[in-house]
Amino acid sequence: MGKDRILSFYDIFLIAGVIVTNIVYSVLTGTVDIIGSAAGIAGVCCVVLVAKGSIWNYAFGIVNVSLYAVISYKAALYGDAGLNALYYLPMQFVGWWQWRKRGAAVSRSASSAPDRDVRVKARRMSWGQRLLLAAGSAVLVFLVGLLLERLGDPQPYKDSATTVLSIIAQALMSLAFMEQWALWIITNVISVAMWSVCVARGEAHAGLMVVMWVFYLLNSLNGLRVWLKLSRDNT
């Protein structure tokens, strides 16, 4: 097994951290939240593998987005619920297909060259494309926020930002663009704030969702670092 498939100490810290935190949360609250824990653990495993450029992130992604859609709907975060059920879930299969096209291998066979890279071939946008991305994202966040406000969403602009930026970031992820990580970082920060409000309101699963998004944020910072190198190596 090549070293590109070995989890780093930081990866192990994130995965072990979310598992331990879920256990501690259950002990402190006296409850066992199976759905919330499964969503959080699968989600962190998914994003750790995304940061490494491993195609196996999509297997964990299917579990995470399915459960998260249910949790978001129960918390009246309809933008996040629709995003996960109607977009993220099918995009797991699209992403798998696209990453296979961009060189990510599922496994190594005995006949494979020993130095074959199993990670996806990352790429970068031009500065002009980045400016268009930023402007388009801001406009869409505002417009979707107006719509969610009319639909009675309790946190319309936070929900809009996580929804819109996640849609764009997921597309960039499937196409292996490094810039996805800037959007993931913004989304993760907003999501921590949004679910913290849900904790204050006493929403089910909210505490574990805060934990999950904190670990997502930590991973996205590492993902940006790793993908800066991956995209530089492929330019």
C-alpha cells in the first residue's frame, strides 16, 4: 500500500475526535443519538477522504447526506434538507464517476505500477474565474435567502449561504477544483453558527451537528493545504 493511502496523524485525530466527542456527548446528555452520531462520523470520514483526494469519500458521503437530510428537515432547515436529499445524494454518484475520469483509482491490482497515484488529479481556476465565482455566489445567496425568508425559514440567510455555497462547492469538488475548499470553509463556519442557534432552541440532534461541523471546519483547513499542493503538482 502506497503512502498516499495512509491516514495522517491529523486524519486520525479528526476521525477519533468525532467518535470520542459523540461518546462524551451521549454520556453528558444521558441520550444515545444514533442518527446524529452516524451522520457525524460518516461525514467526517467522508471529508477526510476528500481532503486526501480519495474516491472512497463518496461511499461515506452517501450515508452522511441521507441522514443529514432527515435531521435538517426535522429542524425546519428546509434549504439544507432539500440540498442533501435532492442534490448531494445524486452528486455522490456523479462525483464518483468524475473522479474515476480524473485518475482516482478504486484499488490497486497486482499488475499496477508501484508508483501509480490513486488520488484525483486536482486543478485550479484562473483569477477571472474566481472573481466570477465570488460575485455569482454572493448574488445567489441573497436571492435564495429572500425566498427562504418568505417560506418561513427561521434562519433564511444562514441557510441560504450554506445551501448555495455547498451546491457550488460540491460541483467544484466533483470537477476536482481546488477552490472548493474556500467555499467549504465559509460554509462550515456558517453551519457551526446555524446549528448553535438550533442548540439554543432545543432542536433534536443539534448538539451533535455542531460537533460535526466543527470537525468539518478543521478538515477543510487541512483540505485547502493539501489541495493547494495537489493542484500545484498538476499544473
